[in-house]
Amino acid sequence: MRILFLGSGPFGIPTLRRLHSMREDLIVATVPDAPSGRGQTQRSSFIKQEAVSLRLEVLETERLRGQQGQQILEHAGADLVI
């Protein structure tokens, strides 16, 4: 079963870690890197940082509605979206 995990905030990290420990076929979708702080340096979402450290495939999208979201869902080919 292929799982697509959607998230960006730090509250999703425990769930992502748990899914990773149980499944090998896991893909993560999150928001693209964005400027942050006074220096406006590019910063990845908390979920992306964790997914990269877990060596998971990461897909980025501004929103899931519309064509962009449809492409993410088709690419992932997930049986379950969390």
C-alpha cells in the first residue's frame, strides 16, 4: 500500500516518523521552501526537513486544488492519503 503524507508543521513529525517506521512506500507532499525571518532566507517546512532526513521522496505544491494538486496525486499513485 502506497501512502501519501500531506503536511508542513512540526505537529505532523511524530506521525511521519511512525508511518516511516511501519511503511517503506511513503511519499511526502508539502509546501515549497519560502522566505523566512528578517533576512528572508529560504526555509523548508518542518515536514520537508524531516522527510529529507528520513530519505523519503518529497513533492512540493502551493495547493492541492486544481491542476497542480491533481498532478501531485497522480504522480504519487497513493492508495491512502494522510
